[in-house]
Amino acid sequence: QVQLVESGGGLVQPGGSLRLSCAGSGNGFRFYVMAWYRQAPGKQRELVAELTDGGIINYGSTVKGRFTISRDNAKNTVYLQMSSLKPEDTAVYYCNTRNTAFASYWGQGIQVTVSS
């Protein structure tokens, strides 16, 4: 069974920074892609960033240049460094992973609130 545990969310002022972490576990599962999605109230879930275990990165258009995704393959852990945060970044952030057979798993979600 694959599990993803997110941490690092909270309240931050506009212009501030926050780092999210997501630790994955699951015997025999290849964490091929590890990604962050977010969902704001009344909006669809959207891709924030994704990173393969080979280093291929893709960012959502609204966070390019402000957010950085990285991962530790040995620990099956993915990070999201968020900088220059805006109120519109407020959302529940979800960790996601999928293997090459497109089996996909989600974390429970973590709240990020950007407000003064």
C-alpha cells in the first residue's frame, strides 16, 4: 500500500516563503513521478509542479519562477519551495505520485494560507 504524508503548510504573509514536504512509502512501488497539485475553494484542482525520478520537471504556469520542486529519490520525498507567495496561492496542496503503469496515489492534503 502506498502512502503519502505531507507537512509544512500553514499561514504566511504575502511575499513570504514556505516549504512543503511529502514523504512516500510503499514496498515495491516506483515513485516515478512525484507532484504537487492544489485546489482553492470553488476551483478545480490544478498542477503546481511535477518531477520524475530522472529529473524531468514541469511547472504550472501560475507558479513558474516562484516555486521550486525537488526530490530525494533515496527517501521517496518531494519538496516544494514556495517564494513570493500571493493571496491567490491560498489552497489545499496535495501530493501525488504515479508509477509508469499510471497507478496514482494522493496525500491527504495540507492547507496553505497567504494572508496579512
